[in-house]
Amino acid sequence: MKPLQASSGDLNADRRAEYAEMLHADGAHAAAAELLLGALEMTPQWAMGWFRLGEMQQAAGAPDLAARAWTMSLQLDPSDRQGAALNLQLIGKAPAVDALPSAFVETLFDHYADSFDESLVDKLGYRLPEVLDQAIRTARPGRFPLALDLGCGTGLMGQRLRPIVDRLEGYDISGRMLRKARTKGVYDVLGKADLRDFVHAGPTADLVTVADVFIYVGALDGVVRTIAGLLAKDGLFAFSVEELAGNGDFALQPSRRYAHAEHYVRDVLAANGFSVLSLETTVIRQDRREPVNGLVVVAGKLPAA
């Protein structure tokens, strides 16, 4: 994937943009947006600049102007590596989407790969691998011949799974995250793949894990159907979601992550041939010093009719 254009390509425009960032950091959002707009008049094809302008305009209390800037960013980068469509949705200027753009997710994790473990575990109190590991061991003590860790990231879940699986395969959308996972030496196979169109050519798995990945997927039915097809007849599916506090099945949060309702998770599992073996509510991480509640689920395939 082509990297994000952090620079406008014009030295004068970049200097204006840097000064705009200083003003924005000091709370002078309107002045920052005005200065960045001047830089964009010099470099109108700078998609990332338009996205940043939208953020400044939103902070300045000008959502209509922000919407125009994000629309321009999206036009210049239809793959939407910045996530402009998500911001438009959150301010009511675009229809809801069922999942985050794949290019946005890939870019996000490529960017954070080097500092991911430290930021997530040490600073945000991330403990999902530990909780999921315990839930799996409780649901079915013993070993699993083959486990697939989908959205494996840097291998935090894989480190927990390795002692209880004979063969462990990890797949992730981010090449940089996979490189970090490779250094841990816990996977037998690592591969680059998008969860939403995932295909596995090998034998059916005894365990599939999806840890802290469904926060980037709203509608779960298609993914869960795919996972049902990956599992052996007595296989386990262990995963997590952020818990939706309000009404509805799922919703995009201001964090640009999805939260899912418990009733929706249960309905999707049942519709795809799973029974819930355990479902635990827990704090899965911190976000802006606030706890994020989630659901940790272990499900088993129902016997074929």
C-alpha cells in the first residue's frame, strides 16, 4: 500500500501546516484551520491535509466546513486511509457503514506497530488475551491440534495460545504488525489477510480466536458465517466485542470503533450454528482514562441437524 502523504510536498505549505498544528495544540482551532486552508490552496491534492483541516474545523465548532474538508479528502483518496467517511458518519453527514474501510485499518496498524504492545498493555491496561485464554481453558481443558488467530496483530493472543495448541496460524491485515509477531516466534504460519474476505486452504481448525478485532467490523453475520466454515464440527470460537450501552444491534462510537449489543452477538451466533458456552462482561482496556467494557465470548458449533 502507498504510504500516507504526511508532507504536502511543498516546503512553504508544510511550514504553514506545522504552524497550524501549533495553533491547534494551543486551542486556537479556527486560526489553525484558516492557516492550514492557506497551505491547501498551495497544495490542493494533499488528501491528508484536507482530513486534518476537517479535524481542526470540527474542533472550532464548524461541522459543515469539516464535512466539506473530509469529503475532499475522501475524493482525493477513495480508499480512505484517513477514515474520512467515518468522521462524516459520526457528524451525520454520511450514511452508516457496516465496517471500517480496510485501507484505514491497515494504515492504522502499520502506523502503530512499533509501539503497539507498549501502548496497549502498559498504558491502556489491555488484558483481553489473558481473559480469553482463561475462558478457552475453562470451556475446554486440554490441547487443540490447530488454532487460527485472526487479526493476530503483534502476537499478544498467540503468546497465550502457544502452550495449548499443536499448530498455530496467525493472520492480520497489517504487514508491519505481522513482522512484529514474527519476532516472537510463537506462530507456525503467519499470513497477510483481510478478515472480511478471509479464505483458509488448510484443514478445519479446532479453535478460532478473534481478539479485539470486531471493534472494526459492525455487521458480524458475514464474518461469523466464514468462521463457522473454518471450524471442525466440535471446534471453538473465542472472541471479544466492545459492549454497546445504548439501543440497537451495533453502533460506531466517537472512538471510530464499533460496539455490539449482547443480544445481537447471541443472535448472530445462533443464526450461524453456534451455542454460547460462556459470555463474560469485563473491562478490556482504558480509553482516555475511562474503562471500556466488553464481552468475552466462547462459542461451540452445534451438531449438524
